[in-house]
Amino acid sequence: MKLRDIVVTQAIVPSLLSTKRDDAIRELVDALVSAGRIAAADRDTFVKSIIARENRGSTGFGHGVAVPHAKTSSVKQIAVAVGISRTGVEFNALDRQPVHSIFLLISPETRPEAHLDAMEAIFGNLSRDQFRRFLRQAQTVDDIVTLLDEADARQATSR
């Protein structure tokens, strides 16, 4: 699965305003609402569901990254919002460090295999130090889109 197939360009936030986990989740859910990928009426349900998932165990995996996620019956296709925090967000990450790059994933409940494929695509790239470093340095939506395109091209040539 390619990152560009799941990341919603209009839901890329190169400078998150939020400094707290729940606020960052709200900000990224709002980006997906603004992009038309989540119905405004479902916004609060998504926020609650993602925060409930976080409360069961942080998706802050260390190295400054987090992948909050939820499966729901109210979406038909996978959508990912990307947020970059300059100051860092306290996410209760495994390494206890602030999170600077957040990939918020929403998946249809009826497609668990697609959810796993999306998680694999995201983690495969976030596990690479160079990708994390360039992502954190990105200043604009175009910078992030270029990085995602390069990651997809790299994945295609490594098969």
C-alpha cells in the first residue's frame, strides 16, 4: 500500500498548533472533516474513539512518532491525516519523549486487512531514521507530499 493512496493531502498539517495529545487528535480529526473525509456530525465520535484507544495504550511508539487510529463503520475508505509538531506533543510515548510526527489513521471496520496494510506502510516508513528526520524538518504540505512520493518510489523499487 502506498502512503499517497491513504494520506489525504488536504489533511496534512505541517505545523500543529496543539501541544497536548487529545488536542492534537482533535486538530487532525478536524483536518479530515475539513477535507471531507469524515462527516462533521461524526467528528466527536471519532475523537472519543481515538482517545479511548490511546487510553488503552499509547500509540506513541518512540523516536518522536505516533500513529493514533480507529476503525469505524462510518467511513468507506482509509484516510490518514499527518501532523508535524515543532514543539512536540506529550503522547505518553514508549520512550517518554515528545512526539513530533503524527499519522492519524481512520479505517472502515469491514476492512481489517486494509487497516493492517496501512499500518504496515506507515510503520515501514516511520521506522526509517532518514524518513523521520526529513518529515520533522518539512515546513510545508508540498515538502511532506514530496517526502511521501519519495517513500512510495523507494518502496516500489525495493520489491
